[in-house]
Amino acid sequence: MIATLIVAWIIFIILYKLLKATMSSALTIAAILILLNISFGITPQDIWHHIMQFTQSISKIQSGK
């Protein structure tokens, strides 16, 4: 019983740290997107479009076209 509680506590701590890091990253990205939208009128769709263009250009460079 004690070993089960220790393992459950360790798993809880790991999941808590993972959730905390994930939420921190998500809130940071959301704040950056909001600031870009308010300051420069850049929407998340604009950013996604540029990311897709960048990945396509990288794949073209790698394939030699």
C-alpha cells in the first residue's frame, strides 16, 4: 500500500510539472499572438500561412528543385 502511494505521488508530481510547463508555453504563445494582432494586425492565420510557405521552401531545397 505504501509503495502504491509513493508511485502514485511520483506520477502526480510528474504530470503536474508537465501540465505546468505546457500551460506556461501555451499562455506565452497566446500572449505573443495577441500582441502581434493588436500591435501590427498580424493574425494567427497569417503566421500559419508563413510557416507553411517556409516548410514548403525547405522541402524544395532538400529535394533539389
